[in-house]
Amino acid sequence: MTVDAHHHVWDLSVRDQDWITGPALAPLRRTFTLDDLRPEAGAAGVDRTVLVQTVTAPEETPELLALAAASDGLVAGVVGWTDLTRPDIADELARLRALPGGGRLKGIRHQVQSEPDPEWLLRPDVRRGLAAVADAGLVHDLVVRPHQLPACARAAAGHPGLTFVLDHLGKPPVASGALEPWAGAVRTLAVLPNTVCKLSGLVTEADPASWTADDLRPYADVVLDAFGPRRLMFGSDWPVCTLAATYGEVRATAGELMAGLGEDERTEVFEATAVRVYGL
């Protein structure tokens, strides 16, 4: 079976997703629920998932934890959001873990990609928050753009006790075909043993209308070489992936990209890494 280490849900009747703007993202401007996901995941051989935050709203994480608790085991983990700079972050993390479903809180993510300061992760107040995340036994998911990767490496070096999970390979410029400077920055990050990468989000960085597995392969090869199978995990990025591919196509393409691995190595990418890193 497969673990999907990265997907989202949202209900527009509960909260707006203010990042869904413009005609290109229009297909996402509707509600996506676990009931929508379940048949897609089942058909792709996925039996456990990690549900990831989408907005910087404090109410969202408790909602995701409650969904996980009621999901009959499908959602095995949640990566939520809380303000890393709040003075009482340790207390807030403890509060979240005491909520219904709080045992499934596995990590914290902030929308660093939207921060104008490329070194936001290195601010003293943020670093204090990252230390609290480590002390709580959680991981930190990184959603960043290529120019922010050097700061990610410095942050990971400064917090050796915290596991940093790079979402979507750091959003490489797949549509342009360029590898550098993204590849060099990813390799620098991967040198640090407390870093992990998600094989996710590639189809939406490519040309959504014409991408092929060969377009994605150079980027997948870089992270496979840099991190190795034991620090690489599959994620669908559903429903965002539906802008370019179905859930099944994303899973099948990931399998094609990893086809050169042995059986045990494929098990790492599609199950064991996520189970180990997130403690599923």
C-alpha cells in the first residue's frame, strides 16, 4: 500500500481560500472533502494520508485534527499551522495536541513562499518557534521557492534536532526546463541529515496542458540522488494537482519516475519514509 504524504481539503462554506485567485486556479474554487478524496486514493492503492494546512488561520488546524480523528484511519497525520513567532508557542502546540485528533498532529507548516524576506526562517523569533516545534517532537514542513532554499539549509543546520520536510521539491522551474540554481541549492540542503523531501507538486510546476514524465524526470532524479529513497516520500498534492493531472495519474507518474529503484527502495519512497518521519 501507499502513503500519500501531502494533500489538502477545504470547505469554502466554512472559510475562504484567498490564494485561489485568477482564471488559472478557477477549477479549485470549490469545496474538496475527504469523501471526494477517498475513492481516488483507494483506486490508487493509497491507504493512509497526511493532511496539510492551506491557510494561515488558527482555526484551521483544530478542524483538520477533527477531520483526521473521524476519518476511519485514512488521515494518519496532520501538518497544521500556528504562528511560529507567538511568545507562547510551546503552550499552543500542547493545546493543539490535547484537542480531539491532537495525537495526529505530526508537523507544523508556514507559508514561507509568501514571505517577502528570503531569510524569514532565520529571524530570531521564527528560530525560537522552530525550536519549540522540535521540543514538541513535531517536524517542520517547508513550502518555499528556489530563492529561499539557502535560508532553509541554514535553518536546518541551526536546528539539528528538528526534521525539515521540503514540500514539492522546493518548487523547481519545471516549465522552463532549467535546473540551476535550484538543483545546487537542493543538494546543499540535502547534505544535512535532518532534511527530507516530498516527491510532490511537480505536475503543477510543469506545463499543465502538455507535461510528460520525461519533463519531470530531471527534477525527480536530482532529489532522488541528493536525498536517497530513505529521505524521499510520495505526495499527491491533491486537489491542487487536478489543475494538471488526476490523482491516479500523479501516483502512476511517480511510480514511473521511481521505476529504476529496487522493491525495498520503492517501499521507502511510497510508504516507509512517511511512516518514519511523521510517526504514522
